[in-house]
Amino acid sequence: MTSRERVLRAITFTGPDRVPINHAIFPGAWARHGQALAEIVNFPDDFGNRPAPPAAAPQEPEGYFEEHRDEWGSLWVRLRGYTTGEVKEPALPTWDKFKDYQFPPNLPPAHFDHLKARLEMNHEYWVNGSGGALFERLQWIRGPENLYLDLAEDREELHELADKLVDYFLTDITRYLQAGVDGMQFADDWGSQRALLISPKRWREFFKPRYKRLFEPVKNAGKFIFFHTDGWTLDILEDLHEIGVDVLNPQHWLMGEEELGKRFGGRVCIRSDLDRQHIIPHGTAEEITAHVKQVIAAFGRFNGGLILHGEIGPDVPLENIRAMYAAFREFGEYPLRWLEGDTR
């Protein structure tokens, strides 16, 4: 079974040979562990990632920060070598210059030509295109506080900006689909640790119809939609499924695997987000193994339904990384014989 077929069978609940795996290793983990990490993460990634230490970067003093202005016009500050950072100066802090504001060019045709040629030559692994981050891009352009005020005031300019962004993303989505990708990846972090960042009602009024516009060409092409969203997002997960999301990547440990399993197990494929705040960095090997088993039991026992993914940051010790991948290997093989007799 190829990796591509394995992922497809997991998404469609049609019996993969094992739970597919998607690596997620941050630069800080490589900086801490080096080659020792590479020797652990040699388990095949079903999305074609080949984990390897990044090229050596100049060593900077601890706490070194750098700034850069992105192609959208926003000024960022970040800790070198690890964090994405945050916007210090948004591109549009006021609406005064909105009529003259220009988006950067879309990805060049050569990007899609290269991707199409690569897929025609070898399409063994699952490949997603990038559908963008609507909510986050609006934050980066306007700044978070401004955006929340815009939403509360229902500013006409915000509607116009959001619709232009949807059109912008649709241009690349169409080209990714023409290149032959298997699905499209969307990402917006919608929750705090305790609640959605805006009211569910406002989300459904403003964002849900725009996500639907983004998803429609993907569904019409018979492809699959992946959606990543961090935080407490339980209020909108059913909405996302309703408008076409096939694979959800939520912080399930925050909301509870048992509850999400009851609601979505066997209906939506879950790309796991193992507990990267507590268990993965600070737990024992036994706790990590139990966590992996709990996740597989909640989402992966429906003849598919799960993609295993656990983020490895610089705070995760080698023995915990080793325990996580060992549990993937031992308990991710179908049929899940260790779950036989489970009556949930």
C-alpha cells in the first residue's frame, strides 16, 4: 500500500494497513538534539516529508530578536531560528490607505508547473496545496485589536478586504487543483484555551460563507479539505464539517478526546495534535503511550479516521520523542487487535 493510498483510506474509512503518520519537527528541536533526533524519526512520513536537520544557522545570543517586513507590508518581530513571531506594525493600521493597498502577486506559474511535473513523475505520497489562512491574514494586515473592532462594528471595508482575500486565495487554489494535488490545506487558529476568539454567531455570519466559497472548487474537483485550527473550537467544528472539511486538525486534548470521539469519530478524519503543552514535553514514557492509545481509540477505530501527528518542539526530550514514535509503531497497525473487545 502506498502512502497516498494509506492516507486516502484513512480519510474515507476504507481500511488502511496502519494509521498514516505526518511528522512535525520544529527547528528548535533539531538545534537541541541534532543527529540523535534524525535517528529516531526514521519512520516513513505519508506526506513525503523527510525529516533532517536544517542547514546550520549563525549562532546568535540567547534572546536575540529580529524584525522583517513581509510581502503584504506588515512588520514582524520574532526570536531567530524558532518562532514565527508576531506582527508589530500591521500593513493597514487604519483604513485611510485601503483604496491604494495592493496584495502581493500570487504564486508564479512556474511553481505550479514544477509541482504538476513532479506529481506526474511520482505521486507515491499524499500532496496538499495551500489554501491560505483567511482569519490570520486579516489579523496580520489589520492587527488583531483592529480586526476585532472591525468585526464588532461590521465595517464595510472589512467585508471588502475579506472578499478580495478569498478571490486571491481562490486563484492559487484553482492552480493547485489543476496541478493534480490530492487536497487543500487551510489553517486558522480560532480558539483560546477556553473559548472561541469571537462569538459563534459572528463566526457563522462573517467567516463561514467565505470558507464555503474557498472550499467549493475543492469539493467540486473531488478533492479533500484539511483544516487546522488551534484552541477551544468545539463550537464551530460541526460547521466546518458541514461545509466540506474532510480532515480536522484540532487541539483535541484541550476539548477532550472522548467528547470529540463521540461527536466526530467515524464521521470526520482527525489529524491528531498530541498534547504538546504537557504530556509530550513533560510526561513519562508510560503517559505518552497511554495518550497515543487514547487518541487511536477515540478516532482511529473506524476502519480509518486518523492521521497521527505530534509536534516536537525544543522542550521535548529525546526519550519522549522515542516513546511517541514507538507507540505509533506498536499501536497504529490495523486491525487494532489491542482494542478488540472495546465496546465504546
